[in-house]
Amino acid sequence: MTLSMRNQFPGTVTSVTAGEAMASVKVRLAGGQDITAAITADAVEDLGLHADTSVVALIKSPEISLASA
Amino acid sequence: MTLSMRNQFPGTVTSVTAGEAMASVKVRLAGGQDITAAITADAVEDLGLHADTSVVALIKSPEISLASA
Amino acid sequence: MTLSMRNQFPGTVTSVTAGEAMASVKVRLAGGQDITAAITADAVEDLGLHADTSVVALIKSPEISLASA
Amino acid sequence: MTLSMRNQFPGTVTSVTAGEAMASVKVRLAGGQDITAAITADAVEDLGLHADTSVVALIKSPEISLASA
Amino acid sequence: MTLSMRNQFPGTVTSVTAGEAMASVKVRLAGGQDITAAITADAVEDLGLHADTSVVALIKSPEISLASA
Amino acid sequence: MTLSMRNQFPGTVTSVTAGEAMASVKVRLAGGQDITAAITADAVEDLGLHADTSVVALIKSPEISLASA
């Protein structure tokens, strides 16, 4: 399967905080950065996410903003 | 200024492709990854973006999806 | 690969309109609906999209709004 | 009222799971697919959503990604 | 029709810049602010948008970020 | 720091409702409108948001839809 999303970064889950509807999942990317994804609690369960799960973070280009110094 | 966006990654612009309304901007992150942001052509002009501009990529958590192997 | 995106709908591309940076791609879903996705022109090229390509439309839950009558 | 959102799909709510801030709402579309929308808990209350409410799911084109086989 | 989108601001279109796939539309809100929406070129045509068209800008809550001083 | 986000509106927080993962934050804009942002609970804590905090609401152009009468 090839995805149209231009931005696909492998990493490892470091923590999962689940609420009733949504969950925030922290991931340490292979490049060393820490990211936070907010996904549904259902998705956390379906993917079986927990600390140490290997994942790929996916981001669509129109969702990325830029700042200059 | 502190931003609510959890994901802020410094990098350097590698290319800018501008259309009438939108532009795609490629950025090499400090972590080594290449990302593509789609922003308005107006924003490219206002920020004066071109190859070698230092930028920070900003991503809101609900915009990030995850895939597991 | 399992995706966190709750909404994955198979369909067939019916048209591609590409600009410099972005492209709009119309897809007839298996359920009979027509959808329009706006993705980067680069993604259209990488996925080799044209009329009759089989695709899956992917939508993250926080991107869906609801209206009641 | 005419909406710029290209993607408007009628359906019926099948379940609502509300947290403090956000809620996930499952909808069976007229085309037969099941979708999940993540909206604010306030919106669930304002629209009076519950199982069997008729709704229209609304999705902006830049929020839709595509995958090819 | 009642929309789940928490943020609905009336205004008047001040300019439209259309590319092949996407268009940027500037709107002067009733509150005095200027906003820019990026929508498909198809939507501009369907809504018949031009300078002086009355519109309502619609924004889903998970799309809004905050900055503190 | 200059942001690519075209839409930056100053205002004052009027309420914060925090769940486990996400929070909804209501803001009265300087233009008189009330907006609701859904951000992570972590971001609420990091920015120290509470009623009366001065903030700027930030919105990327592709996240704004339009409706005509």
C-alpha cells in the first residue's frame, strides 16, 4: 500500500494517555524528536498501542505550518 | 510566545514550488527527515521562504495519524 | 500495516486536476458516493493516479463534522 | 445554505461516546459504510445527537488522503 | 441545518485567487478581522464566490491552535 | 517568529474544560466573537491557560470552510 501522505516517520511509542473518546500518544521518532498524536481511543485499542510499540507517524502536507525566525 | 502545538521541529527549506493559491515547501529537519508542508503562496512570500531558509515545522496533535506494522 | 484512521473507504479515481502544488482527485466510492480529495501534485505522481486507479480514501475522525437537519 | 465542503454524506448515528471535552460519534452512511467523527462534547449536546439521529457527515477535501494498492 | 462546527463567523469576501485545484479566498469578518480560507477551485465556482459575496467562515475546534504571550 | 498561518486572532480565555487527553478552551476574540479550540490537555498545562489568560488563536487556511446563504 502506498500512501499519499508525504510525511511518514518511523518511531516507538513512549506513552499512551487515553480518555473516553480521544487518546494522546507520545512517540520518539527515529530522528530523535518526540511527537504527540491525538487519535481516537478506539484506534489505540485496535492498534494495540503501548510503550515500545513500533509505529509510523503519518502527516498530510496541508496540516503542517511553518515558522521563520 | 508559547504555542499549543505539541510538535515543533527545526529544519532548513530545501525547495519551494508555488502555484497560484498554494505552495509546497520541502524542509530537511534537524533529525534528518524530509517533510513537505502545503501552505498558501501568500505565506511563502510573507516569510520570504527559499532554499536554505531556517524554519520550524509546526504540527497540531490531532493532525497526526499512526500506523503499526 | 494497520492505520489509526477510523475511516477507510475503497473506490475508483474518476478524475485528476493537477495544479503546480496541489491537485484535486475525484473518487467514486464503492458505496456510490463521489468524494474529492485535495492532495499534493507530488503525491498524484508518486501514486500514479489517473482515471480508473483503485484507491482507498482515508479520513481521520477529528476531520469529520456533522450536521443535523 | 451552500457549503464549500465537497464531501457531504447523509447517514444515521449508531453510537455516541462522550468524554469531558471530545466525543466520538459513529454514523452508518446511506452508502453502507460506518464512519467515526470526533467532535466536541458541546456539539453533541447542541445537535442532540443519539442513536438514530439523522445527520450529514461533512469533510473538507484537504483532509482526505488516498492510498493505492 | 445545525452544524457541529463550534466556530461560525459571518463576513464578506474581499478577494478570490484561484489556481487549478485550490483557491485562496479572503474574507472580512463582521468582527473586523481579515481571514484567508483555502478551498477547492470547484467550491469557489459552486458557491459563486467573488468580492462582496456574503459568507460564513466555518472552523472545527480541533483545527484551532492557541499561543500565549 | 513569523508564522505561516494566515489567521491569527487575539483574545482572552473564558473557560477551560479538560479531559484526560484533550481539552476544549473557549476564547472571546477582540472582534467580539466566541471561539472554541480543542487542544491537548498537556498544552493547556504548558501554556498555563485559565479564564482571563491572553492568547492568540491560530488557524491554517486549508482548515477554514465557507458557506454562502
